[in-house]
Amino acid sequence: DDGITAALANGIGTISYVNMGHGPAKGAAFVGALQRHLVEHTRLGIPALFCEECAWGHVAIGATAMPEPPAMGATWDPDLVERCYTAVGRECVARGGSLAHTPVADLARDPRWGRSNESFSEDPCLTGALVASAVRGLQGGPDGPRCGGMAATVKHFAGFAQSQGGRQMGTVECGRTTLLNEILPPFRAAVEAGVAAVMPAYPEIDGTPCHANRWLLHDVLRGRWGFRGLVTADYGGVNQLCEQMHLTANLADAAELALRSGIDMDLPEQRNFPGLLPRLADPALRELVDAAVRRVLELKLRLGLFERPYPDPQQAVAVVADPTHRALAAEAATASVVLLQNRGDLLPLDGDRLRRVALLGPHAALKQLGDDRPGRVTIAEGLRAALPAGVRLDIAAGCRLTTKDDVTPTYLAETAGQGLTTLQRMDVDPATAALFADARPQLLPPGSEDADIAAAVDLARGADVAILCLGDSKQCTGENYSPTRRCDRDDLGLLGNQMQLLRAVAATGTPIVVTLCHGRALALGEVMPLAHAIIDLWEPGEARGTALARVLLGLVEPRGRLPFSLPLTTGAVPCHYSQRPLGYAREYAFRETRVAFPFGFGLGYTNWSYAAPQVPERGRIGDPITVTVAVTNTGRRRGSTVVQVYLRDEVAAVALPRARLVGWTRVAAEPGAQVEARIVLPASAFAYHDQDGRERTDPGAFAIMTGPDSATLQSAGLVLIS
């Protein structure tokens, strides 16, 4: 192809997302052909880094679809998350990928933000632990990227999710104390886990764009944290300094500003940094270019790209088809299921006593993934396979989510090729791109689906139980990567006519299990009184149906715990648990709380009693502290619970959250048995940054609080001495 040959004439440092439109063999062969051209037909013969998206599995045809990060966060299981991302890294490397633009360390505290589905949680401690697990999994261990492996990129550094109004790329106003104490710790955890690369965020913080923020990219990242890896721009982030932010008069100036601020590599390829070539007579600038080039080459050397640049298409097919990856996706999906409500112990359902089940709602039979995903199991398929023979399963959607949820285009097709390189644009399907250019997804107006709702209600009347599969739409979740795609929402209630469906089914008197499928926290104030039971699936990947069926029928207990606080109403946002003390001094008029279910919450199929925590009366600054809690299974089934530890500094130099998560562990017990949970808090758990940006641990009193969630805590006192 003449266009590709011209694009690679002088070599290239990185190529992005060419695997998205291909299956394993074709993708590996395409990467191999590009690498062979670079190695054998360019002046320097340097192979490229191939960048890929891997947030919930490699974004490529046929790949294993793991749970999305909020569902991963609901597992509260760093070891499981690491195993999942190990499998994702294997699949991506087999196709020739070398640099994953994953994981995301943003704290999605405003669920109106469309990219909430990329965030593990609202909390710095939980997010940091899972981000570090993802880094170790992708890179094959704690020592950074290795030969023949994958490199991870932590993003979006920093404050991306803190934009005003929950709008992507909106203004971020966030003081340095908040940044250092709450927003940056998950990124620091990634650096300490050996992450290979860091990607700045698009927005500006208090007027300074992250792509031009030397304090952030140099003073904090490289200075305080000692990061020695690669800083790569986000897609179009450098040219935004000129074209949207108006910090520079031209793209060459934008490139120089980004380089001087700490950016080593531009994306997309060859857009801005070539403008630096006429300026290399400046010795200071040339030194910066040399340092950036050195970091790119060092990563390629560590990955072994000079020795083994070509992927094997046959091996790619074998790795992507590995059945252990499908089993792992199912394990993670099942571990992420959160039981929010269970009035009258409706769950688990007794399959032997069921005669007829009504499976209703727009997510009931929705194909949550494309037909290229061989492991995909819809809710209808999973429940049909799990129910005993003879149980009748009636299925009806009742209503739709939006006008376009039956269309599942590829990522590249939906972008219509805008902003893509020559290498990527060749994968765009013009017909699908034109379809999405015509109109945005629309909601169905009230009254337009009355007949479908009536048909669903008829099925519910004769059923033993109605399972309503409700939630959010992929059409308004994710990245705003094209003009027709808008994923930020100003209303966190159920879309379209879903509440009309729920109210109509509730009027029949049939017991209702509401199952929620979504990538952002939803407002549940209207849902709670109408449902006997509520199960939160988040978006659990390809094994959605299998996971739900196993929990519904009691084959496994619901193990998930909320990674986000769920608001009663949209107006209750922000409602994250770790606000500073005055943030909860007063509630809204006519409300006693703004939270439907608190961070860390999750029911099981048994009950637990927690004793007060036991901690030493005194400890020394710099030493770890051990917390023990006696918990008793007071129910009738074996089960497990997540014992959570929160901390409050009783006297500090700045206002700190009233409680912040510092550790947790899962314990299991038989009915009537008592077990002791033991959590060791590292010395760093007691530290914070003061108004001058200094990290410090003060002697004095601390409250150590433990419980099953952030709202149900018992406290013990501890005094640290210097």
C-alpha cells in the first residue's frame, strides 16, 4: 500500500490500534508485515511499539471480554484482577501488541462522567491496589516490562474524572492538597508497581493543561516518585495545546511546550513532533529530544523487540482461544456480582419449586458484545442453561434502551476515521460510519412502547418471579471519540421507559428481582421500593448470563461489594463516602441521606456479626499497625465477608476525609463459626500531604474503624508516637 509505505518511509516510533479491526491471525500477520518493513526497509531498522486498548480485555476481534473495571472493582480481589490482566496481556502480545494504554487510575466520583466504566472505584486505596494488580498482570510481574512481554500505561494523569459537571474534557478545578492526598495516590501505586508508561489527561487543572504541566509531569512524577519510564501523550493531547487550549500559536510550538513539560512521545504518530526538527540547533532542546528518544528505545529493548519483532499468527490463534482465559472471565464475572437488596429472602431462588419465570427488560436478551466474541453469554442464554428442566422461561424486552442498541459497530467504524492515521483508517467500514454520522442515539418517547410493556406485564402476571434486566446503554457510556457520540449524562435514572415497565410489573404483585447492567453508578431512589431484590451486575463481560444465573439460583454466593457509592437521585452527586467532615454536615431538604447504598456495601446469602476492632493502644511512626476483628457467621449458610478498615486522623494540618479506606481482607466461615480477620496497615496509611505539599505523618490520635461497608463502622483508638 503506497499510503502505508509513505507513512513508514523514515521509520516510526509507535503505531496505534491496528489490531482492532482484525482477528488473531490477520492482526498478528499485519503487525508482522509492518514490523518487517520497519526493520528491513528503513534507514535505522528500529521496530515500532504497537499500542493497544486493554481495559476489559484486548479490544480486538475474538478476544476474551473480561469484566469492565467497575465490575473488577466490585470483586475487591487484587489477586483475581492480576490474573485477569495476565491473560489479557498474553492475548495482546500474541497479536503483536507491546504497549497497552491500560490501566485507568481515575477516581470516577461523578457518575455523570461517561468514562466511569473505565474506573475501578471512587476510592484511592482500592483503586491503587487494583491498578497495581493490573500493571503487574499486564507486564508479567512486579519488576516492570520484560522481554517478550507487555508494557502498561497508567492514565489519565491526572484529575480527568474530576471535570465540572461530569463532562469529558471539562474544566478541572482541584487544589494541590486534594490532588496529592486523593487523586494522585493510585498513579503513585502504579509507579511503585513498575508501570512502564504514564499518559497525561486531556483537561487543564486550574488553567494548566496536563500535557503542559511540568509540576505534574516532572516535579511530582519524576522528582518525588522517581519514575524513569516513558511519558506518552494522549491521542491529540499535544495539538490541543494549540487548537483548543490556545497556549501556542502553532503545532511546532505546542510540540516544544509538551516536550519541555515532560512528554516523551506524541500520539497520534507524526502529527506534532516533526515540527521540532528545524529547532534542534538549540542544544537544550536537542538534549530533551535525546532523553525522550532514549526512554522510547530503552522500553523497546526491555520488551525484546529488537530480538523478536515479529508475532506468530498461529500462536496468536492458540493463545486467544485458550480455554483458561474464558474460565477466568467467568470467575471474575461471578465474583463481581453485588446483592443490594433481598426483602423477604427472595434470593436465592429454589429452582426445584419454580414453574415459570418471566425474564423481562431491555438487557434480558441483549447481545452485550459483538458476534465475534465466542465466549459471549447473554442473560437469557445463561438462565435458560441453568434452570432445571421443565421450568418455563418467558422472555420479553418490554422496552428499549435507545434507538441504536441493536447496532454494535466496531470502535474504528464509529469514529468515521476522524483523527486516525493512515494505518488505522483502512479498517473503517464506510457504511457503518455513515449510519452513525446521520444521527445520535435517541430515547424512545413516553407512550411509544405501551404495547410492548403490556405484553411483558402479561408474562409477569403468570410467573412465580419476574427478573427485570434494566440499566444503562453502551450508546451513552464510554469515550466521546466522535461528534455523534455523547456519553456524559445529566440524569442518572433508568433510561427511556424502563421505570414505566418496572412500575407496571410491580403492579401485578409478582415478586421482582431487578438486575442492573451498567458502567456508571445509577440513581436508585425510585427503584428500591418497587423491587424485592436488586442485583448489581455492573458490566461483567462475556460471562454476564452465566454469572447472574449462578447467583440467582444459589450455586454461588454473591461476593461483590460496591466500588462506588450509589446515589438516591442525580442531584445527590457527588456522594462519594470520603468527603471532608463538613461535606456531610447537612443533607438536602426532605432527605435524610443522599446515598441509596454506600461504598463497600454488599449482601450475601448469610448474615454476619462484627466485634469492635482490636488495635495496640500505641504505635511508633514508621511501623506497620496490625488490626484484628472477630466476625461471626450468624446465618444458615457458609459464606464470606469483606472486612474493611478505615482511618481518621483526629488532628491534622489540613482538613482530611472523615474516613478513608486503608485496608481490607475477605474471611469465610461455616454457620455459627467465628473467625478472626487480620489486616496489617503499612506506615504509609497514616501519612498525608500538608498545604505546602510535604508528605508527613503526625504523632497523635487516630481512629481505626472497621465494618462491612463505609457506613457501618465500629471504632478503636490509636496513638502514634514519634
